[in-house]
Amino acid sequence: MARRFLFFWCSLCALLVMPAHGFDRHTAHGGPVRGLALSPDGSTLVTASFDYSAVGWGARGLDERTTLLGHDAAVNTADFSADGSFLA
């Protein structure tokens, strides 16, 4: 768990310091992203947003895979089960 968090944190920091040119801007959310979760196998990233949705992305190319709608309030966090079969 600690190794996965460290990898995720380093990846996020790298994205924050990269230049804005040359990268695609993703607009899947209509509000700020409040949480991120990386699947145990590292293949899927899920973003949780104030726009009442969660979006699943391919971790390598950031291709949008699915949008989970229907929440009654802002989605503040997301997490995978240990085997990656469930998302909460």
C-alpha cells in the first residue's frame, strides 16, 4: 500500500510541474477533482469530482474508459478493493 501511494504521489507531482504545452487537457469533469485512486495493478486511474461523478481512465494514456454518474452529492474520494475487483 505504501509503495502504491508513493508511486501515485510522485506521478501526481510530476504532472503538476510539467509544462502546459504539449499535453492534452481533459475535460471529463464539470467541477474540481477531489480524489484519485489507482487500481492495484496500475492499469486504471479513477478521479472523483464535485460534479457528482467519478471517471475511470487508462493509467498509461489517460484514455477515458467510463463515467460513473448518478451520485446525489459531490464524490470526494474513490478507492479500489485489494484485488481491484470493486471500486468504492
